[in-house]
Amino acid sequence: MRLNAIFTAMCFTVCGLSNALAAQSAAELAKAFCQTRVEDNAAGVRNLLTPSLRDAVAEAENRNDAIAKANPDDKPPFGDGIPYQTYPDLAPVCEPGAITDTGGRTLVEVSYKFPQTPEAGWTDRIAVVSTPDGWLVDDVLYEAPADQTEALTLRMVLESAFED
């Protein structure tokens, strides 16, 4: 009986935490996203994602793990983790920036900075959506290099990583 009560309390706590993570504004969500990136907290990022993006990440991780097990001497496509930002470098500063609404889509700039090397920074954009539970990240639009005409997104990378 006591174990059932403890289990029930834990379930309510976990459910409450997942709902509490939803942001009340796009700016609040971008701030939380930046915090998870500075901390290199992939689990924290996942809590900020829409269910469809969270499912795409989980599928990519599962496929990545299968490849790693089948080929232990080779680095799998996401051997460095899911790329929630343009570059894998862990920036000590991430700042939310301008919020724009274009064509029914809300984009928030997130700028990664290295105070000791200012030219090494970059700016991505997160596509965010308002849900009944609050604002959530639906995609990451990577900063496009100068020699690239089309910017890549996290969803595009997740989908194309396992193509032959």
C-alpha cells in the first residue's frame, strides 16, 4: 500500500514537472532553451520540444544506437549527440534575441557567444509554437554558412542522417 502511494506521488510529480517546463511566452522559451544549451543538457532540451520533434529525436537516437552496436569501431551519425545547434562547440554564452512572426511561424534568434573569441559565435533560430500547455520548440534553423544557399534545420538533419 505504501509503495503504491509513493509511486502515485512520483507520477504526479513527473507529470507536474513536464507541464511546468512549458514556457508562457516565446521569449521565456528561448531563455530556457539557451540555458539548456549552455549547460549541455540534452534531456532539458527534450523537455522543451513539441511531441512531434521529441519523437523524431527519439527515433534518430534509437537508429543511431542500433548503428553504434552493429559497428562498434565506427562513429554513428549522431556520435556527438543530437545537433541542437549549428556547431558542436559548447558556447559559454547563449542569448535569446529578436522574435519574428512570418507566415504564421514564430522564430526566435538564439546567439551563441565566446567572450574570449567574439568572431567565433553564431546565431541560430528556433521555430516555436504555442500549445495549450505553453510554448514549445518545433525546429532549429541552423545558421547558414556563406557558401550555402539553403539553411538546414534540425528536422532535415534528423531525417537525412540515415539515408544511404
